[in-house]
Amino acid sequence: MLSLMRSTRLISYRYVGGFEPGVGSDSGLGIGRKYTLNYAIVPHSGDWRSATPLRAGLEFNNPLIVRTAAPHSGELPTRWGMLDVSHENVVTSALKPGRDGTTVVTVYEAAGVRQR
């Protein structure tokens, strides 16, 4: 089974959030239009936790883009990394500069398993 869902554009924000009674939305926005859908099937053994479907989905929706650059002088070493996440069920969702030269990292655990 393949389920496809599409959200509609809310017209009215009479209440906070826009999802309360009395809030309208467009209906039939997609009627008569053609859409392209990309999807992937991830075969696996075991349960969904061992299959890491979230990670597979993130990798599918955010492919690695590689660019070749000519050698040049610079301050970075040949191999360099800013962050290493050691568990497959822990996902880094944001990395941004913080105050006073610090870095703010947002991570979450996606399989319901405690990790250090």
C-alpha cells in the first residue's frame, strides 16, 4: 500500500494556529494538475528500528552533493569534520553558530531507544 498525503493552504487564521473550528482551507487545489512523486522502497529484515527508515528518508530527500575543486592553499587539513554522531538512531537536525564562538547542535533520537 502506498499512501500519499497533501496539505492544503489555510485561507483564514481567525484563531491562533489556524486549525480550530471556523478556519477554512482551499479544497480541490490539485484537481486537474499533474504532479511528480519520487519515492523509495527500503527493504529490510527485522523491525522498523533496525531498518532506520528515518535516516533512509533523510538521505533520500537530502542527497549528498559533491563538487570538485582545484587544489589551493588554505587553513583546513586534508580531512576535517565538525561533528560525529556515533549511533544510527540519533539524528542531527540543526547546526548553527551560537554566542561567543560556541556552536548550537540539535539532535534527537528517532527509534525510541535511549542513547548516550
